[in-house]
Amino acid sequence: MAWTGIGVQDRAAQIRELRKEAESKLGAKFDERKFHDAVLEDGAVPLNLLEAHMKLWLDSQRRIESLLHSARQRMPRRRSWRLSVRSVEPRCPFFCVT
């Protein structure tokens, strides 16, 4: 009996666990493409290094989101400046002086 697929199966299961952890910690901000890019970023590495890399990536994503959130809160709200049609003077379409 051959046991060739056991290692691949184990690695895939552990990557799925890493993904579930990332989804639970990031919530709605989880991006599948960024996650897969981070997994494949270092190429073929041992599983313990992949886990360490993904934990660092997850921490960096959470830090980035918290920084963006605090920056958005500090920004002043934009006012919508609407010009009425009557307030704009008619101009020559060729920008000639009238």
C-alpha cells in the first residue's frame, strides 16, 4: 500500500487551517487573493516557516487595517460643493474672451 499522498494531504489541511484563522481574524477585510499571494510568496518552504510567515502576514494585515481605520476617523468629512446651473456663467466653447 502506498502512502505518497499523505504528506500533500497534511500540508493542504494545515494551509486550510491557516486560511480559517486568517478569515476569522480579518473578518470582512479578508482577501483571498492576498492570502494566496502570501502563501506562495516564499515558494517551497517547510511548514513551520510557512506558518511563521503567515502569522507575520496576518499581523501586518491587521495593523494596516487598524491604521487605515484610525486615519479615516481623523480625516475631516468632505463637503459636497454643488454648483447650480444658474451660478455658472455661459462661456465660449473655445475659451475665447467675451
